[in-house]
Amino acid sequence: MSDPLLEYARAHAPHLASGVSEETLLLEQGLLDSLGLVKLIAFLERRYQLTVPDEEITPENFRNLVAIRRLIGTLSAKKITL
């Protein structure tokens, strides 16, 4: 089964290809810059049908794929309870 988030990360860091993992530090390794972050947020909002509020756009929430998955879970849970 394919993982859309991991596929997105690998597609946007082709020089690393399979080197992108759940724990890869996206910001610290320069894989995610400001434009990349905007594109990633647009992808998350389309793919997972949610809205990422400005206050959730923090380095901690986009540190690696684990943090991004946690953010998706949190935002999805909030959407369900609204």
C-alpha cells in the first residue's frame, strides 16, 4: 500500500529518493524551505481535506513525517468533533 505523505516527501526531495524516512529532519536538512512548506500545506489540505490554521504552522509540526502525521491526526480529530 502506498503512503501519500512519504511519496510526496520523496518526490519533492528527488536527490535523496529513498533516503527520506519518517524521522528525516525536513527543516534542519534543508528539504523543506518556505515555498516547500506552502506547497506541502496545500497538499495536506487537498489530500486530507482539512485546513491547517496559521497557528499550527510551526517548526515542531513540520520537523519530520512523524510530526506531520501527528498534526494531520490532530486536525482530523478537530474536524470530526466540530
